[in-house]
Amino acid sequence: MTVSDCYCAYFRMKEVSPSCRLGLRTSRLFREKYVCVECQGEAMGVRDRCEGDGLEGTRTFWIAASNAGCQGSWVRESLHETCRCPPQSLIFV
């Protein structure tokens, strides 16, 4: 996969449910933390965008696919068309 096959969205966590503490990747999520979420080609829809990447400055809701009951809300701070998130980041599915 090349860098052009993905993009990154940076979010500020607003709400994180207590269930998130039980998951390996989600245990590091907490209010006001900034996270990088990568949208890879396999997850992109017909408009070459991942569902749920939200609008900048607008609160949107998320659900973790890997941890039942882990959910919350975030605000997208920025979007970068040609980037990769650091290892151990989140991925849109």
C-alpha cells in the first residue's frame, strides 16, 4: 500500500466509555487525548473516504470494532491526505 492509498484524521477525544479500559488498543483512550486514525484503501467507500471521519470542528460518535461496549465521541481537528499514522494508532473499518 502506498501513502496515496490512505489518509489520516486527527481527533480530540470528547467522551470515552468505561468499557474502553478493557481493550488492548482502546485502554489508551481518554478525554481530551489526541489520536490519529488512518483511513486505508480497503475501508474507503465509493467517494474514496472512510465513513465516520466527520467534519472538522464537529463532534461525531465512534464505536470500537475490537472492543464491545467501547464507544464515545470526538472532534476532528485536522485531515491530512498523504500521511500514515504512527504504529499502534487506530484504523477506520
